[in-house]
Amino acid sequence: MQFIPTRIHGVLDYLVGILLIVAPWLLGFANGGAAQWVPVVLGLGVIVYSLLTNYELGVIRVISMPVHLALDVIGGIVLASSPWLFGFQDQIIWPHLVVGIIEVVTAASTDRQPGRPRA
């Protein structure tokens, strides 16, 4: 069920991108390893592909909304599984797992057509 308008999703994209970039320092896991760099890289990626998405908050608008949402799902899965994929599960798990799951759920809950009027 898609109940999140693309405009709201766009705002969330930029906020989550920034949150992912600063989380290692805010939450105390900026140790120079994968636990730090996975969210930073994914956060930068979210901001870049959001700027390139064909929706209300896109700047260049060359990526369709369905492709954008697929990238969100892939990024969410990578983030959620990153403690085990990159072997830092003994250091930190919860921020990566929780934000990754939220990304996947948000992507699944977002309208596929930008600017569609809400009922």
C-alpha cells in the first residue's frame, strides 16, 4: 500500500542521507572501519540519486521514481545486513539494522508516481 507521497519521500531522502552521513559521529562508532563508512557512503548515495530523481525534490530528474525506490530497497538491505556482511556485528548492529529496515518499509510505502493528487 503506497500512502507516502513522493514529495514527503523526497524530504525523508535528504534527511536520511544526512543522518546516515553524521550517524557514526553522533552515535560514537566513527572508528574508521566499515561500521562508519557503510552508512556514510550509503548516505552520500541517497543524496546523489535523490538529486537525480524525477520527483518534486529532484534537481536533474533523470532517474524514475520506481528506479529510485529500488535503489532505496537495495541500500536498505545492504545497510541492515552490513554488520554481518562486513563483520562488525560485535561492535554495533542496531542503527544499521533499524535504519535499513525503515528504508525498505518506506520505499514499499511510497507512491510510484510523483505529484499524484492524494484522495
